[in-house]
Amino acid sequence: MSRSHYSPVVRLLFDLIALPSVNPAFVPAGDPLAGEQRVGDFLAAKGAAAGLVVDVQDVVPGRRNVVMRYVPQGRPRARILLAPHMDTVGSQDGSDDIFRPELKDGRVWGRGACDTKGSIAAMFQALIETIGGPCRPRETEIVLAALVDEENQQLGSRALVGSGFRADFGIVGEPTRLRVVTAHKGDLWVRIETRGKAAHGARPELGVNAVRSMAKVVELLEGPYAAELRSRPAHPLLGRPTINVGLIHGGTQPNIVPDRCVIEADRRTVPGETEAGAKREITMFLRSHGVKAALVDMKGVPAPSLETDPDLPLVRQFLRATGRRGVEGVSYFCDAAIIATGGTPCVVFGPGDIAQAHTAREWIATESLERGAALLRRFLEGMP
């Protein structure tokens, strides 16, 4: 089938995949695949051509959010936010083949297909079809904010909130299999360090081995501490908090007793927990087991959990439009919680499955993509 026979949303996704937008945090400085600018410029031009009011929001040098607005003729009574992110992870083997989109077996293949260029395509297509049709809202402003840096420090969503932006309802684009998500876990990254005393490997009794001390820390965190987290009452949508030790480094060479060892751990939080409380909890747990270790917050910026009231009128309206009877929770973190801290109640929604995100052969089903655009359009056309 020639590309001319593809649906508009599939053609749009092809264009987006072909514009690399790898988060600069994941590639060497100066990598030609890095940055969201190509996708941002493309969307800005298409948005302007479709009659949207287009603004760019500088986030950090060379990286900008693209904010496209449909402004109704009447005085707006409500504002709806559509918020996908433009950045992707890179190639696992350094190949640029993943930026050559392909349609095969009812799937669009390529980097960002589901995370989250599929959401960008579905949201943009739904928006321009809505405002170009007979059911465009007369009293509702619709804002599509294509954000940078979700995959790293969420600089784009933090800048949007920092600008004072607020909407009555936000839909954050992530691959949820078109399910409506009102809760996600928070994400705290901590670095823990143990100190020892260096000595010659031939006389280890003269030193204090920091790796041995850290081995106890890892065993405590992955063993009794993780078990204690699993014993807590479960959140109805998110289950229980978790911890994972994902990195360890200690010592310099085999014949030196290591005087320093570091681990980095991922502590997922649930509503009702705070990051400060989780850090304090880990510190006190290790101390109660006789371990001296220094703990540092690696991110340095809050990454809280999300919990949106499913009974809010616009959430219920969105559920009706998508044909869903209930809401769900997800264990991953995304921009929704950041945007919600600015006063915009958010859900997470989009075509595709998170199981395909970040994989070597990322894909999205065309049926999911096209249905996602149709459901979003149904919701937007139902606004006053």
C-alpha cells in the first residue's frame, strides 16, 4: 500500500517518527539525533496552517515547548489541555534505522511510535478535525502543549506549570492502551554511599571494605525493607510502593581495599507518601540495622504520585466519550503529576502499549492509533 492510502493520523505519525528527537541526556553532546526542535518546528508549522495560535516556550537553550491553541469565538468557559511529549529515548545499538518508519502487519514501527509520537499524532489529528468540523466548541479553549524532556527531568512540564498555565482538565499522552488512567506512582531516585578505609589487597585486615558494607545495605533494602513495603495496605489502583537497587559501583582495582561504594536505587511512591518521608524512612531503616550510609536525592526535583478524583465532571465526561466504565492506575511516572501540581486535574490516556516503549523494535497498532484519535475527537466535540 502506498503512503497516500494511509489514514491522515498514520501519515502524521510517519512524519513524526522520521524527525529524530532523542532526549539529549541519553546521547553524547552534539549528537545530530538529539533534541526536540525538529519535531517542534514541524508541529508549529502544521498548527499554524490549521489555524491554531502557536507559541513557543523556551525551557532551556535549544529546547522549547510548542503550545498550540484553539481559541473559540465566544468567551471561553473552559480550557482543555492535551499534553504529549516530543522527546524519545535513543537507539540501543546506535543505528538510525529506528527513525525510518515502516507500516507492516497493521503496525507502525519506529522510535517514538507509541512513546509518545502516537499520542502527538492522535491528539493533533483530533484537534484539527474538531475545529475544522461542524461540532467545534464555541466556548471551550483547547490547548495542545507538545513538551520537551519527559524522559529525563520533565523540564517541559515544569516550565509549563512555572509559567502559570492552568486548565480545567488535562489529558497527558502516554501509551495506556486507550484506558483512562487517573493515578500513577511517584519516582524517587536516591544515591546511597558507604565509606571505608583503603589498604593494600595483600593486607585487607588493615582496611575497612566499603563494598562489604554496601552489600549489607543492598541485602537490607532488597530483603526486609522491600518485604515491609509489600506488607503495607495496597492503594486501590497502584498497589504498594516498591524499591529497586539498579546500579552499584565500588573500588578501583582488585588489589586495593575499597574505601567507597555507591548504589543508586529507585523508590516508587504512592499517594499519601512524600519524597521527604520516603528518604527519611530509608535512612532510619538502615540506621536501625546498624548501617552508616549517606543518602542523596539524585533528581533534585519533585516527582510525586498522581491521584485524580474519578468523579470530577470532566473526568466522567471523558470516560463516557471513550466508552470506559472505570479508571486505572499505572506504575510508571509521567508529566501528569507535574501538571497536576499546577492546578490542572489530569488523566493519562493514549494509543499504544507501554510494553512496546523503549524497545529495540517499538511499534503501535494502527487500529489503536486511529481509534485514539476518534475517541479524543468525540470528547472534544462534546465540549460546549
